[in-house]
Amino acid sequence: MPPTTPRRLALTVIAASCLGLVLGALLHTAGTHQSENALLWSLAGLTLGTGLLAAGAKERTPRPSGGQVARGARSSLAPARPSARGHHGSMTSGPIAVNDVSTLGARLEFGDSGVGAWPADGTLTLSDGSSVVWEGPMSDAAMRTAEAVWTTRARARSLTGSEKRAVLEAAVNSEASRLGLHPRWSTASVDVDDLTASASLSVSDASTDLMARPPLRHRNGPAR
């Protein structure tokens, strides 16, 4: 049995009211004193049915709510890749091309869990050589990678400068891999102090690097 909707209920009331009008007219023709009551009740039912029908039509009109995104509109969630010309983590239409990114900046802040500094927060910046195209927090995956390296230190104490650099490199490599970028640590500028570790390094499209890479050769065999 189909569910009762406002429209179905309204049509039912209107139909019953129409029958009441017919009955009232017949009673009035017959001279019965109940004809006036029948006509009044029928008119009231007809008015009610019309109101319900109007309410049902209004209810069926699509209306975007705060928790919905209209068809064709973009979601406010960040895409898997940063978008061009975003500022401080904001996103715009369309992903950036990895070959537009030439410089990656990263900053890792260290907290204290009682057993030495640990990676508490991270920021990633992507530049095209002349301006910042995206800036925002490091991904959860990158922070988990950094913490995994932090747990392998020699003993429970604050990290040394080289250990902080290793934690930072792990986070950056994780982000670069996710974005399809190849980091060039050989020319990187790295700065480490008591509370932070930061780096600025050149990056390139990892797929381009693979295509430009010379073929591997066996010692006594053909290139592959």
C-alpha cells in the first residue's frame, strides 16, 4: 500500500468534498433541512483540500539545504591534489599540473610528549618559482610517517639535529610521493632549531623524471 503523502491526502479530501457538494445539492433539491450543513461541511473540506494540495506542491519543490551540495556544484572538500592559486590551504577550480611546481617548502614543529620532541604539526608550501600556488597543513599520512621515524631514535630523549632532519625528510618524501613530485634533497636548504625543522628544495614531476631517466644496464647484458 503506497504511503499517504500530503498530495494524496489533499486529493482525497477534495474528492470527498465534491461528493458532499453533490449530496448537499440533492438534499437541497429534496427540501431536506440537512442540506445547508452538508454544503457548509463540503465547502470547508474543499478549502482544506486545496490548502493541503498547495502545501504538498510547495514541499515537493527542491530546496538546497545547508548539508547538501546542489547538482553541478563543487564540494567544499579539498581534492587529493592542491589546486592552483590557492592561499593558505584554500582550493580553487582544477588541480595544478605537477610540472608547474618547482619549489617545495616544508616546516615541521616539534612538541614534547615527556619522552623528547615529537612531530606535532607540519606545513607544506608549493611554489611555481615566482609565487606560492598552494599552502596548507601536511596530510595525516605524512605526519604518521614522520612519527614512525621519530619512534626509531636511539633512546627516549630530545631529538638531535640530524634526527630532526630525518623526521622532516620522511614527511616531505611522503607528501612528494602523494603529489607525484620528485624532491631534490642534494640541493635542499634545511634549517633546524630547538622547536622546528624547515626545508626548501627543488622538485620536479616524478613521471617526467622516469621518462628522462637513462635505461638501466646489466653488467653483461642489454639495457632494460
